[in-house]
Amino acid sequence: MLIPSVGGILIEDNSVLLVKRRNPPCKGFWSIPGGRQKPGESASEAIVREMLEETGLVVEPVGVFGVIELIPRKQVEEHYVIVEFILRRVSGSLRAGSDAEDARFFPMDNLPRNTGLATREMVGELLNPGRGFLNNCCRYKVFQIEHLCETI
């Protein structure tokens, strides 16, 4: 089943906002906040809703970073297509909510050991553009879901 999803990259003072996942996949790992898009909801509406639910922050999308696909080994499992947005904070106080155990800003060059693979690669691309995340035309990468929760 194909699941349209969104992710939000919020950077302040050279630190990136991450949430500690409360649910699988990658329960207990730090990742970019986000979630599933609801029927009839635009991707930009979805990321504003998801950020408020997971972090308590009201945000505004300012651009699209890229697209990530999370593909399972078995075709009967969920296949995610995630639009990753660059965000700006509008208001709110940071707190963990709904699907997040915790929510914190981390220096982009010093992520926790248990940060998910896709998140590590996105932050690496932000620090060093063109270091392998990009294909020849755009920011787009495919990950096997089973490999997301590997630690460095």
C-alpha cells in the first residue's frame, strides 16, 4: 500500500529539530518530525498539522528539500513517499506530543547515535550539499525500510 507522507526540517541556530519516535518503524530512534497525509489534505497542510501535533510548534513551509521513498522488502507492507519540507517557526513552545517520546534541537554536526539513516543522510546533505544524497536531477533517495534503524 502506497502512503503519502510528509517530513519537516526545522533548523535554528545551526541545530535541527528531531523527535524520538514513539512507534515503529524505528521506535526509540531520532528522526525528522512528520507523518501521513490525510485524504483531501495538501502536503503543506499535512506538515503544518503534523508539526503541531508532534512538537507543539506552528510552522510555515518555505520550500521543499526533496522526496524520500521508504520501500519495504515485501510488497504487502507499507511503502511511504515522503515530501520533505524546509520550515520556519511561526510560534509555539517545543514539547513532545502524539507520536513523539521527546522533541529536541541537536547541533547538525553532532546528532545522537540512534538517529535514523534517512535523517542522518538529509542532515549530511544540508551540511555538505551534493555529498551523495542527490541523484542527477533532484534531492531524491530510496531507502529500504528495514535499514532505517541501523546505528552508526
